[in-house]
Amino acid sequence: DTMRRVVRQSKFRHVFGQAVKNDQCYDDIRVSRVTWDSSFCAVNPRFVAIIVDASGGGAFLVLPLHKTGRIDKSYPTVCGHTGPVLDIDWCPHNDQVIASGSEDCTVMVWQIPENGLTLSLTEPVVVLEGHSKRVGIVAWHPTARNVLLSAGCDNAIIIWNVGTGEALINLDDMHVDMIYNVSWNRNGSLICTASKDKKVRVIDPRKQEIIAEKEKTHEGARPMRAIFLADGNIFTTGFSRMSERQLALWNPKNMEEPIALHEMDTSNGVLLPFYDPDTNIIYLCGKGDSSIRYFEITDESPYVHYLNTFSSKEPQRGMGFMPKRGLDVNKCEIARFFKLHERKCEPIIMTVPRKSDLFQDDLYPDTAGPEAALEAEEWFEGKNADPLLISLKHGYIPGKNRDLKVVKKNILDNKPAANKKSDLTNAPKKAADASNPQNEAKLDEIFKELKSIKDMISNQDERISKLEQQMAKMGD
């Protein structure tokens, strides 16, 4: 109540949320029924992607934003995974590139054609294999090109260079229990994680060390979330011992006590936080709730200020959050959500009503643009850079996206070529010997993979014949 009693001057006190008209929704979509606490939806200024139910594998829809209305059942999907897709994330530096993590233990990166799909997409640009259990989290680096993080139910976090298809950092001994979420900080030098052991950890991924952690961030047993704010503080959502939903603010330099801790209500849906670093507003969307609550984070007590709640009738199955550059600045739009129902996706627009038609620069400070500040190699070598900012004064004009090219490092590149006799004689004997065990290991690996694929195919064959028998019976 104290959060509501104080009337405080804020330009966001009167944020006005409104669902769009029916004909601007995306209808007849079979939203995934997988029990997993991800948002099932990812959006950028060109496309909305939604994880859908798929028979025998995993798939997601990618729709151009303007393709509203009823979506045909035969509309093409992205369907290369052999198990359900659990999480998707658009690349912040290329609006045609999206990553997906799946129950099949792989991460796949896809290039979507400029005008959307005309045929189903089954061939990813690159498959990233390294997790031993399902991959429930994928998150692109905010400022370095082609750097992607994935976290799996093997409690490992892997950071990939997508440009070469290699895993460059593997943090597999920091979490003893399931990882609920991972968040990069503003310049991508640190990550924070929330885990089933009720700890929030702040990790320097390149040094591979935990630099801060807090036990029992929230005492309750239900899932938590932790995200970095622009100033380096951490915002968490979770549950109290009495199963009340809580939100808290922490300073990673001193995690003893929270800067602020508020109890909210006694619902059991996990609160998914969506954060806008430009306005310092956090939107909380509970899975299964029918409301979006929003709060402003400031430097003065009580630090987390309740602003308002947008309520609707239908509960949400998931939620997509548009990056700032995809908003309509002429309508003073400060956020746009894509709310998933059972069978549709409904955009919800948040605006700050203003009388003037001029560009409202206090609502739209320069925001993160689509250009990467660093190349992957620079980041892995230890460089940091803040996001490159752009002005939204004339709206966002998308540039040309370059195609994602994956340069696989050839294992044979660094071996002497057989036809150069003279080189071979000069090559030290050791090098030749060393390559043999490597070759054997590689052969072993290939045999194992072949065997597992063959096993999988024979299992699928059995399953097919069983299903055919069932169909035949039903036909009789």
C-alpha cells in the first residue's frame, strides 16, 4: 500500500495500455503447450515469432508484422528441430536472424528471408551442439556480433561464436541445479542467473568466475527471475515462503540485503520481467495472469515505484516485447507487447498521452540501434563496449541486414598437405604423431554420432509402424 499512497511526479504515471482491434491480431495460431517458463514469443521491427505446437518435432512461426488476421493452417514454419522448441530470441544486430533452443539438446540459428517465409524452413544456418540435455534458454549478446549464450537442463551455460559455429566458453560447474534464466548486463561484460537452488549469481563469463551471489534471494520454492538494469543493479522476481509473489532490487557489490523488497499478491504464475533501459520501466507479465503491471525504478526511496496495471480478460500464455526502435514515436508509444492466448497473438500498445504532435525527446532518449559495437573475436579477447545508440526522432528506418555467414574452421587446415613432400620431411615428427590420437578421437566421435542417428531412425521406424497399425485398426 505504501507504494501506492505516495503521489509522485512521474511522466509515466498515466501510461495508457490498449489492446489493438481484432483485425490487427494474429489469429488461429496453435500456441505451444510445452510446460516451460519461457515467453514463447519474440518480436523485432520486422517479424513476430511464436513457438507453436508441432507434431513430431519442434516448430515456430515467423510472421511479418503486417501479416495480421487469420493465419492459414498450412502457413510455413521454421521446423528443423526434432524435439519441441523451448525458447527463441531475435538477434539484436540482424532482424532476419533468430536463434532457437530445443528439447533435442541443440541450438539452431536461422536466417529468415527478407519478406518472410514462403516455404517451411528446415535448414538452419548453423547447428550448435554441446548441451547434453534440453536447451531452455537462448540469449544474444547485447553489443558483440554473433555471440550467443545458451543454457540447458544440464546446468551448463555455453557461449558460442555463431560466425564460426564454435563453443568458446563453457560454464558447466557453476550451477548445481536448474537455471531459470540468464540476463546479460548493458555492455555484455557480465551475466546474472537465477537458479532452482534459490541463488542469484553474477558471473564474469570470460574469466569464468562467480563475482557475487546471493542465497535465498526469494525464499519460496517456485521459479525466480533475475535481470540486469542499465545502472548495473539487479531486479528479481520470485516467491516468499508463504507463496506470495515478490519483487526485489539488489546491488551486486553488496548482496547482503536488497535495496528494496515488495510483496505483490498470492498468484502462482511466474512473473516474467521485461525491462526498458531508456525509461527505466519494468513491466511484469505473469504467466497465466491477465494483467501487466509496471514499475519505474529510480534512485530515491522506495526505488521501485508502482505505476499502474493494464488488465484484460484473457490470461496470457506468453509474451513478446518489441525493442524500442520498433515503436511508433508519432503516437508516443513507449512499449508494445505481443500477448499470446491459446489460439491467437494480440498486440498491446502502451502510450503516454501528449497534446503536442512534436517529437517527445524525454520519452525517447537515444536507444540501442541495430549495429554491433564489437566483433565476436574482440569480445572474446576481453574488449567491452556499450550499445551504439541511435535517435528515433524521425522514426526507425531499417537498414540492409547482412547475411549471416558461418565460417567453419576446417580441422584439416592446420595439418600439412600430403602432396607437399618437402614440407612433410621438415615437419617435426611430434606434430604428425599428435594428429593420430586426434584423428582417432574424431573417428570415434563420428562413429558414435552415426550409431545414435541410426538408433534414432530405427526408433522412428518402429514408432511409424505402430502408428500405422493403430490407424489401420481405427480404419477397420
